[in-house]
Amino acid sequence: MGSDASEVYRRYLSAVMLHGQASARAVDLGATDLYALNILELTGPMTPGELGTRSGLTTGPTTRLIDRLADAGYVRRVPVPGDRRKVLVELVGTSAEFDEMLAPARRRIGEIIGSYTPEQREVLFDYFIRAADAYRDATEDLRTE
């Protein structure tokens, strides 16, 4: 597969990123806004600093991101029990619009995954888990350089 494998993979990543951007635009959000909502959905409430770190933003842009999402009704700031100085950002909910917008891609990807044997799906999901860890580690490496 050689360089062809690299090209195929890069095309795949580009398609995923382009879909994320188009999805965000379809619900009048920026790509980073949609990404932040995904982070909160996957990990639960977190401090603004944690959300900024996970989304790759500095303090100012993180504050503006949270303000936009709060104004749109997607998140809220809640005080941390026992420490009035700290707040957590928590997901209030996502609209039915999100589910409707993502349904076609989810259906298509579900059909593709469903076409594999159970053994092939096991390898595929093993890859997803290991690749996500590798990308997180590589991201940390870039941040510390």
C-alpha cells in the first residue's frame, strides 16, 4: 500500500474534518463550537480551563466560546460545590437539529461498519481506540515542545 495508504488515510481525515465544518455551519455554529459540544458530551462537565485545553484554545477564545454556547442555550456555567471561585461548564443539551443533521452520515457509516464481519469490526474499533490515544499523545508532545 505504501504511499497510496497515506493518501487514502489523508483523504479520509480530510473528509471527516470537512463534514465537521459543514455540520457546524448547518446549525449556525463554528467548527470549534461543535467540537467543544462533542467534548462535553463525551467527558461531562469541566472547568473552562479544561475545555480550553481540550479544544486547543487560550483563555480569551475559550471564554468567548463558552459565551456563544451559553447564549445559544447549549451549555451553562455552574458553580463548583465548596469553591465559589470555580465554575464548571456543563452541557444543557443539543437540539434535535443536531441529530437530524448528523443522521445521514451516521446512517452511511453504520451501513459500512455493518458490512464488516464481527472480527473485522473488532479490528476496526481496536484501531479507533489506539489511534485516538496516539493522536492525543502526539498532541501533548506538540504542546510541550
